[in-house]
Amino acid sequence: EVRTSRSLRTVKRAGELYSKMLRAQRGVQRILTDFLIAAQAEATSECFVTWNKEDYDHLGLRIRVLRPNEA
């Protein structure tokens, strides 16, 4: 088991992102790990780089979401 100083905050934030998607009635078509990845990126990075930018655009992350060719 690995824990960082941000572990609980990251998990809580992933839950917030998941809940936001449910409330927006967009239907959650991704698995919890996607929300954990986004929350971890938000906690440790200045931007989140992914080929699936569209999957994360509507989450309301506090960091920019970019494709690799935009970074």
C-alpha cells in the first residue's frame, strides 16, 4: 500500500468529480480510475496531458487539459 500526503485529498476530489458528472446527468461512461487519474494530475501537475481530452473537458479540472501535440 502506497500513501502520499495527498492521498485522501486526491480520492475525495475524484469522488467530487464523479458526483459532478452524475449531477450533470451526462451519464458516467468511464470507470473510477479515470477520475482518480484526473484528480492525481490536478494535485501534482500544472496540466493534464491525454489523448482523450474530450473525456476530461467537462470535469471542471483546476488545471488545463491538453493533448500531447498541444503540450
